[in-house]
Amino acid sequence: MFYHILYPLSAYYSVFNVFRYITFRSIYALLTALILSIILGPTFIKWLKKLKFGQYIQEDVICHKQKQGTPTMGGLLIVFSVLTSVLLWADLTNKYIWLTIFVFIGFALIGFWDDYLKITKKNNKGLSARSKFLGQVIVSIGAVTLLLSWPGYNTTLLVPFFKHIRPDLGYFYILFAVIVMVGASNGVNLTDGLDGLAIGPTVVCAGCFAIFVYVTGHVHLAKYLQITYLPGVGEVTVFCAALVGAGLGFLWFNAYPAEVFMGDVGSLSLGGTLGFIAILCKQELVLVIVGGLFVIETLSVILQVGYYKLTKGKRIFKMAPLHHHFELQGVAEPKIIVRFWILSILLALIALSTLKLR
Ligand code: 57M
């Protein structure tokens, strides 16, 4: 909105020229989302408590009973802050911004419905795994097929570190892209089991992809770095920056000991959108590095379940996902969280290095 109202004024006052720049608008999108979520946080948490949107904690080996009743669905605060900030700072004629908003809202609605059922039924039974999966697949197929009909997009895959290897996946690309989006969405969801554990790495990923989308949409930088140049994609930097801001604002309240959890409305929307942004800037495989922490958590579940079934009851980890394994080893919750954050920063730096190592 500011772009449309204030930039035209540059014809009279050159100072308004600054609203043209993606970098300037991204910084303020980050700050707007951050300040909005921090200011609205306390009222929002009170409101969730009033509605009795508290987390049901199941009795099990992991002792989280002290967290019983912590308000959940804090993801709504993230969604609201991101959308408000993007509507204020982005170029609203940009189609990539709208498609990203579509994915974000689409996944958020699935998560919202799941959370709502869990809370209102009080037995923690939300949407069935099948309905959730179906919803995620429908949103992903819709977004990817539309994207593939736009100029500059095709079914080839860029391979990090190897600039000449670009396999064409043909129709399989759609399947692949859906796996990326649904996988990312579920990866963030599985990771969301300790205070701040999912939102920290999400902020790091969004920051990293802010750089990727910016260079992808910048004609000179894309050429210099030998990556695909996609005009218009750079505007999505504003969205990524808003995600970073809203994520940090949410972390303010979700940091140990958490005053609120994000719920599926947060985890599914954040993961699905990160997956989509990776597809948007043709860095699908780099997502495996940037979001390596989510991949490790998901792999720990796959290995655990597979091994458990194969051996009829034996386990590789004390408990999956991996963070529960460390909890059961007696490592303090804040220590696990901060160590996982450090790992995610390390992975993001390795991912960024793929821009130069090719
Ligand atoms: C989400 N949800 C948290 C909160 C959050 C296949 C299996 C591995 C699935 C997995 C599972 O259900 N994962 C989905 C996990 C829950 O958090 C809520 O859910 C939202 C995210 N969807 O926003 O609303 C609990 O996590 C804790 N939490 C925090 N701080 C936060 O900021 O402390 C969440 C956010 C909250 C709170 O306690 O209630 C969850 O863990 O339930 N299942 C599991 O993760 C279970 N693992 C398991 O069964 N492992 C077996 C299998 C693989 C064979 C094994 O290893 O033997 C664990 N879940 C729980 N306890 N609750 C087992 C231990």
C-alpha cells in the first residue's frame, strides 16, 4: 500500500523515491511485523485464554504436564502480522506476492481447522491425517501448476554446487514440488515440540530465503552468481522479511517458558510457505540444507517408526522426533532448543555458500 501511495510522490519530492527499493521496504516490513506481534501479543494471549484455547497435554513419558493449558493457535498472530505487514509494504501488483499469500493462507486454514477440532473436542483429536494431507496436496498442486504456467518456470531442477547438472523432471516435477511443500509443512510441525524450537529455525530459513529470492529477482546479481534470473520474484523478499519479523515477535512469547504455542495454524503455514518460496526461487534442493533441522527431525521419525515396525517394538532413539530423545537423556529443554538453533544457523550459512560454490 505504501508503495502505491507514497512512491508516486517521488515525482514531486525525491525523498519518496526510497519506497521503490525492495531492500528498504523489506526492512520496514520486518520491523512492522515484529512490532505488531510484540504489541498485540499480550492481548492476543489473553484472548486465547478467554476462549479457553489451551493445549491438551497427553500423559506420557515426556513430562510436559506443567505446560497444560498453555494457549495454542498463536500462529494466528504470526499470520495476522505477516499479512498486515505485506499488505502495507509490498508491491500489490506483483503476482508472486499473491501466490505466496495464497499458499500461506491455504496451509494456515488447514492448520486452523485441525487446531480448532482438537480444542473443541478436548481429546486432542484433530483432522484425520488423510484429510490434512489431502488439503496440503490440493493447495500445493494449485500453486505449483499455476507457477509452471508463468514465464521463466520449467520442470528442470538446479543442483546445489553443480551448475551444469540440471535434470528435467518433466511431469514428475509437480510430484516433486508437492513433496517439497508438504514435506516442509510436516517437518516444521514435527519440530514444534519444545518452546521456540520450530520458530527459531523458521526465522533463520526465512532470512536465508530473503537473500535467495532477492538475488533471483536481481538481474545483475543473478547473472554474477550464475543462478536463474526470474524478474519480479525479488518482491517476495518483503514477504520473507515479514516472516522474520513476525517469527521474532512470536518468539518473544514462545521462548522458554512459553506463554503460547503456535499450533498447526502456525507450523503448517510456515513450513508450507517456506517450501513454496524455495520452489519460487528454484532452490528446491537448497531447502534440504537450509531447513536441514526439519529434515533431521523428520528422518528421526521415519527411521524410528520403520525400525519399530521391522523389529516389532525395538527403537533407535529413546523417542522420536529427535528432540524428545535428548529430553529423555536428561538434557535441559532450553539447552536442546539453543543447540538446535545453532545447528540451523550453521546449516543456513552452508546453504548460502552454495551461491558462490558452483
Ligand atoms: C506435533 N505436537 C506436540 C502445539 C504445537 C508420528 C509421530 C512422530 C507424530 C508426532 C506428532 O504428533 N507430531 C505433531 C507435535 C505438541 O505441540 C502442539 O502441537 C503444535 C504443533 N503441531 O504448536 O500446539 C506438544 O509439544 C510441546 N510444545 C512445547 N512448546 C512449543 O512451543 O513444549 C509444543 C510447542 C505440546 C507441548 O508439550 O503439547 C507434541 O509433541 O505432541 N508425535 C510425537 O511427537 C510423539 N512421539 C511419538 O509418539 N514417538 C514414538 C513413535 C515415533 C514410534 C516413538 O518414538 O516411540 C510425542 N508426543 C508427545 N509426547 N506429546 C511422544 C511424547
